[in-house]
Amino acid sequence: MRLRILLFGCIILLATEISGQNVYDSIFVNGSWRYYMAHLPTGYTSNNNYPLVLGFHGGQQAATSSLGWSAFAYQSRLSEKADSEGFIMVYPEGRLINNNRSWNAGNCCPPAMNQSVDDVGFVSLLLDTLFNKYAIDTTKVYATGSSNGGMLCYRLACELSHRFAAVATNAGSQLFEPCNPTNRIPIISFHSKLDPIVKYEGGMGGAPPLTTIFFPSQEVILQFWSQKNSCQKRDTIQDGNEMDYDFIKVHDCACNVEFHHYATSDGGHSWPGGNPNNNPVSTQIDGTDLLWSFFQQYSIGCATSGVVVPTKKSIEKRVFPNPFSDTFRVINAIGEEDYRLTNVYGQLIWNGKAIEQEDFSQLTSGFYFLSVGNQVFLLAKQ
């Protein structure tokens, strides 16, 4: 009998060493409960301080909304990576609205966008909560997400750059402006050239409810963050490792941050190298391995120089309409601003003060940068 008890005890001990612990929890934010799953790695102890990764699921429609955090955890296998590498993995969940889950990433995605859900506030409070509950190295906090979750990561890079050491995005696009990060932030991104939902070259979304949303191309995003981080060099490797993917490295940036971009020629709107969803999965790269290798190079870095002090005037400036066809206006401008309109290659299109009186109908369709002092807006010309 004693032998059986000892054997049973060994089996339990072995099971606890094979995988970490999942803790499903909630916090109260702006009048509603918000939920998250915390995965503590194998061997977790409060005597150590662990890196933290937040993983944001994609937009989930009624048929799959009940999956919540588990869909992204299954596809990315990030919990398994946390166990093998020793970091805490946390999966926040988007608010469940009319049987749909999404994140308010700025100009995407419904229903969170339409109801102005404060997901940035949720993430900030979640970080405070996690820091109090678990043993976390607060200088090594990272964010990753797929699709709408990746879009939220870009917004976090804009608004919470002082709390994240780096972000990783997959199958997403940047849809938040004005973007004025207070810290330089490294980024790694993955995107399939065959993505039918968020198209690599940009344009309207490829499936409901995204067909009325205009997504910037991956090239525009690279150019945007190259400017934000004052990067000087860019290298492109085609047919990386003879696997037919492209690798773009933007470097020699302020504070030694970098932007790494992987463009696969296979897969679709899915996590590269992960478990299957309802889209083909790339076999050319493993997003989970690549993001963790990238994250390990960074802790929370230095502040930007010349950042706009967050006054009422600087926060409330925005451009309308965007996308535009011929003219646009800068809302809450005081009439003294100097404007610079450039294309994605940095070539000057127009500069001056009375930009609202200008007719830009002759411009070709595409993306442009509007600089207003130290603020930069990403504009789409229809």
C-alpha cells in the first residue's frame, strides 16, 4: 500500500513538472469585469522574477467567441514555449459583446471599436494587477497578438511604450493615430503575402465585418516605424534560409531598437508555424520561436527625445476624413502649425500652414505621412 502511495505521489510530481499552471482570473475595469488566463511556467517560484508576455487573440465572431483565450493559445503554442523558456504567459480576453470578441485597436475592429472599449486602460490595469500577484521582471514585459490582437499591439506600442520592452504582431496592420510613443520600442512582425483578410499590400478587409475598413500595407508600417525610431538602415533578404520567405531588417535606429519583418509566401490569416485554424498555416517560419528570440534581446529602453508633452492640444489633434479623396482638415488645430506631407519614401509633397485650403485630388491612391510638429499622422488617399 505504501509503495502505491509513493508511486502515486511520483506521478503527481511528474505531472506538475511536465507543464505549468493555468489560472483563469478577472479584474473590474470601467464598470465591467474583464477576464484573462495566466499561465505560470513549469517550476514557477516567487523567489525568481520572470519575463512576462501578453498574448492577444484575434477578433472572434459568434461561431467561435466562446473560445476566448484558448484559440490563440492553441494556435501559437506560447504556453509550451513559456514552459520550456521560463516566462509567464498571460492571455487577456476581449470583451464579449453580442457574442463577439474584439479589441479596440483604433480604426478596427467592431464591436469593441464601435463601443469605444478602453482596451488600453484594461491592459494597463492588468499589468498593475499581474505585478502585484506574480514574480515579474517589470523591465521585461512584452506583447504579441494575431490579426485584431496584433493591431492592438501596434496601439500599445503607440500608447504604452513605457510599459513594454518589445511587441510582436502577426497578420495585423496599424490602425491607430496619432501615434506618439514615449519610448523607443522594438517590433517584430509576421505576415503572409497570401493573407486574404488583412492583405499584405493593404486595402479593404477581405471578409466581414472588415470589408469597410482600410488597412495600411506592411510596407507603410515599416516606413512609419522607421521614422518613429529614427532608423538609418534597411536590409532585405529574399528566400530566407532557402524557405522562400522575405526577411526585412530595419536597424541603426535610436536606442539600438530594430524592426524585423517576415513575409511568407505560404500560409494565410494564421499563426506561422503554429497549429491549424480555418486558414492555411505557413511552414516557412515559426513565429513563436522567432518572437521569443527577438524579445530576449530587449528590456524597457530609453525615452524618445522631443516627444510632445501630452497636453490637451497635442492629444486631441486628429485628421478628418481619413481616408480622404481631395481635402482634409486637422481638427483642434490652432492655426499656427507647420505641416509637412510626404509619401512613404520620405519625399516632400507639400509643406506650409493652410493645409485645409489645399486640393490633393491629384495625388495617387496610397499612403502618406502628415507631420504636425512632433506628431505624425498616417493618411490614406482613396
